[in-house]
Amino acid sequence: MAKQFWLDEVPLDRGHRAAAGTPTIRGGGQVVQRPSAWLHGTRYQHVLAARVPSRVTVDLNRPCRSFDAVAGLDDFGVTYGEVVFSVQGGDGRVLWSSPPMSPDDRPVPVHVELDGQTSIRLVVTPVRGSVPVVDLADWAQARLTC
């Protein structure tokens, strides 16, 4: 039977041992777990918010099927410029990538198959040539299905 883990509820790894079989998040001060956030005028639940640029690692600690989310820029951050959201496998291979996104863009759905992965990285980078000032990029409704 599949089990879902909402990323705003899984433990942040701060050097403590997590329960066996429970995903954990590494990202230091780059990541904030929030119950909700506003993206393009719509309120979303289960948010993993990260500063830009960011690289947040999620250790799966068990076999997982998929990662699903809605990726977009937070309405209440100071934002201009463009960013790209991507999900990388533990080996650094890009498993999913968004188009360049600006504060005026609607959030985009994310679906990544995780067969064979032991960890993933949630990455947000400024677009080259853009002059970004972005406070928060959000991975909303972010969940693992294991």
C-alpha cells in the first residue's frame, strides 16, 4: 500500500537521526516548511519554500514511486527576474525542469517518477542574463508517494 509524505511535515535533518524509513530534508537555512502560501493569487497547502538560488536534498530513506508538487514564486516575496525550477536525481541528472518563470507566471505542475532513486534535489536557479531578486520559490502541495 502506498504511503504519502507531505514535505512540509517530514523531518528537517539537523544532524539528528530520523525514524527509519521516513524521508528527511537537508537544506540548512535555505528551506522553510510552511502550512500554506500564495502563488499567483491562489492559496496552496503543504509548502516547502526556499531562498533563490537553492539546492535542497530530500533523502528518501525508502523506495518511493513519485514526487508531485506545484512550483512557483511566492506572492509575498520581493521578486523580479526569472528562475528555473528543477528536480535532480541523487546522481545530479535532471529528472524534471520548468520553463523560465517570472513573478507574473502561473505555477506549474511537477510530476517525477522516482524508481531507483535514493534521494532527490529540489533546485531553483536564476536564469542566466536575468537580474533576479527573488526572496522565495515555493514547492507547494509537495509530496512523496512511497
